Amino acid sequence: MKVLVLGGGGREHALCYMLSKSKDLQALYCIPGNGGISEIAHIPQGISLRDFEKIADFCIREKIDLVIPGPEEPLVNGIRDFLFSKGVVVFGPDRWASQLEGSKAFAKEIMKKAGVLTADFMVFDNYSEAKVYIEKRGTPLVIKADGLCAGKGVFVCDTLEEALKALHDIFVKKIFGDAGNQVVIEEKLEGEEASYIVITDGECFRALPTSQDHKRLLDHDQGPNTGGMGAYSPAPLVTPEIREKIEKNIIAPVLRVLKEEGHPYLGFLYAGLMIVQGEPYVLEFNCRLGDPEAQVILPRIENDFLDLIKNTLNGDLYKFDIKEKKQASLCVVMASEGYPGEYKKGVEIFGLERVKAFEDVIVFHAGTQRVDNRYFTSGGRVLGVTALGDTIPLAIEKAYQVVSLINFDGAQYRRDIAKKALKYLV
Ligand code: AMP
Ligand code: GLY
């Protein structure tokens, strides 16, 4: 099969890595790719991820059998519907179902219909009504811009002042443009977060290995939110009992509602959860794999990855079991100085060749560029150093050993990835 992956982050490198080991893969392409992906996939030049026409032309010309979008933006903008109309097969949800991530108000409505546990909420489309509500209700509360905001649209507010500022920024200053035409205001939940991702054909689903992300920039969950500074899998917080609740009370009813609405969900469905005293609550849905979750989840899957996707497309997922490796995995994200704010690009990365000798270590590239076999930074999150080990502590040790061998000016990373898991391991 000829496969095109869309995206250029660590998640897409992990996708390409898995596909490159699949027996039926004939040729692998990636748009726009990155320095690491360019070692294992062809990168067609001059095609932007936003130019659906050019992507379709490329797929038709190169006889691409399957397109796998990594990030949410093309899905929410309807890449599946567009390419489908041109006869190109896409593994991902259609535009309507992608609103699960594209509109927080839409996601809440679906959850309500499906009877899924989630924070109590109200939706507002104007500033003054929302302001009156907040003043009456008081804090703490969480304010979310409705649309896609590259992970920046959520404000957890402990004081009235913070809440009013967030509301003003969204509605009046329009810092997120039209993505802030509506806001969801919801109750603040206290608990521990986990990511639960399934692969589904809209009816049958199979859970991928569990994982936990680290969204804050600094150790001990301090500092600003980021796209994710590291992850590990499995997440011992998600016990078999909790898994059962997630599948029975969240995934199955949501898939049923989407199907009843005439849009059976195809692809990866990601539930961002808060586990509150043993009960999983949904914070958000994403219509794709997580990043950096994919970097720890995918290497733990033993199945032939392309086979898994092909069978899901053919309606044969029910015949499959996901085989999880016993080993644990851990990903430490190395980011540019200044991230998640402004950062420099074009800084040379050293030490990558030293890492090749390590067994069970994969350095997934995110914001990198390869020029004459030298590597340079080209984004905020630069590398996802991923290690597998027999236990989480062994994976931690190996990943950080490798991190210490790689360097670029201003590199920053968290030192405490997966420390949260240790309390469950005694
Ligand atoms: P979201 O994009 O909706 O997952 O929100 C981003 C982050 O904000 C989450 O990972 C949580 O850390 C936090 N958050 C979102 N909603 C809530 C909530 N209702 N209660 C507490 N924290 C939340
Ligand atoms: N790591 C969080 C996300 O992919 O949304």
C-alpha cells in the first residue's frame, strides 16, 4: 500500500515509524514531515497541509491508497469529506464528527445525549450574559473558548478577577478570533488526568494502551500549559475497573450517539479524562491521537499497524485484539528555549548519532529540519526521546540517560516525567 501521513510533529514521526515496519507498506509519504520523518518517508515539496486541492492532486497522481491525518486541523476542516469526494481513502472522522474536538459546545451536547459524566456546564454566546453568570456563580470555574485554539483556549480560574479577564480576552479582545464566538463555562474538577484513546470503525472499538500526558512546562506541574512535555504508558492510575467504566459509560455511548446521528466515527478517538475518586469524567474529546501520547502508545503495540488500520477500514476490527507489549514506555520532550512562548529556530542539534546504539530507544522528531545530515530546530517542541523498559522506573532511567547525550542551545525539558506513576507501583 502507498500511504500518506499528514502532519509534521512527534506524533506523525511515531505514525511513520509504525507504518514503516508494516509488511504491506509499499511507499510512505508525509506532508510536511520533519527532519526525522525524512529518514523514513518521502516528503513531497511545496504542498501545504492547508491546501486540500494540492493534497488531492498528489494523492491521485501518486495513486495513494490511504491518507492518515495526524493533527486535528485538517480533520476539523473536513479533509476526510474533501478527499473522499475525490475517491481518496482517509483514516479519520468526517467534518461533522470532528466537531467533537472542533467545538467544545458540540462535544458537551453529544456527552449530554450519551449520558456521559462531565463537568456541569453552560454555553454563552455573548459577553454580558456570561459575565453576569460568572459574578453570580463565583469561582473556581473553567472557561473554554469553543473552537480550536491550538491548546490555549482553556482557562482554569480560581479567582473572579482571572475569570473576568479570560472572558474579556475571549469575547472582547477576541484573542482567539471566531474560535471564541462561544464559550463553555464549567465546574472545576479535582482529580488526576489520563488519556484514553481508542481505534474505531464507528461501532466496534479497541482501546490502545493507556497513557498520561504532562501538560505543564515545568516540573511538579508548574508553569504554563504546553502541547505536552512528556508522557508514559501504561498509566497505572487507569485500573482495569476504571477502563471498564470508560469503555461502557463513555466510549460506547458516544459512538452510539454519533452513529445514530448518521456520522459513524472512523479513526482514533481520544478522551481526555479526569479521574475523580475512581470515576472517569470527560474533560475533552480529540478527534486524533495525542501528542506526545502517540510516541509512547504506538511503540507498545505489537500488531502490524497498517494491518490494524486496514482492518478497521474494512469493518473487521472486531476480529482483532490489540497486543500490548509488557514493557513500559516513556517520552521526554525536549523543547526550544522560550517555548511555549516565542522561540528561536535553526539551532543545531548535537548528539543524535550517539543514541543509535541504544536498544529500545527511539528519538521521535517534532520541530526539526535535516540539512545535509545535520539537524536543526524548527519548532517549539523539538524531540521526543522515547525509551521502553521492563518497568516504568527502568524506562525513566533509560530515557533520561539518552536525553543527557543530546543537546542544543537552550534545550529545556522536564525532569519528572512519569514520577506521578510511581505512587501506584508500590
Ligand atoms: P481541555 O483542552 O479541555 O482538555 O483542557 C486543557 C486542560 O485544562 C486539561 O488538561 C485540564 O488540565 C484543564 N481542565 C479542563 N477542564 C477542566 C475542568 N473542568 N476542571 C479542571 N481542570 C480542567
Ligand atoms: N497531549 C495532548 C493532546 O494531544 O491533545
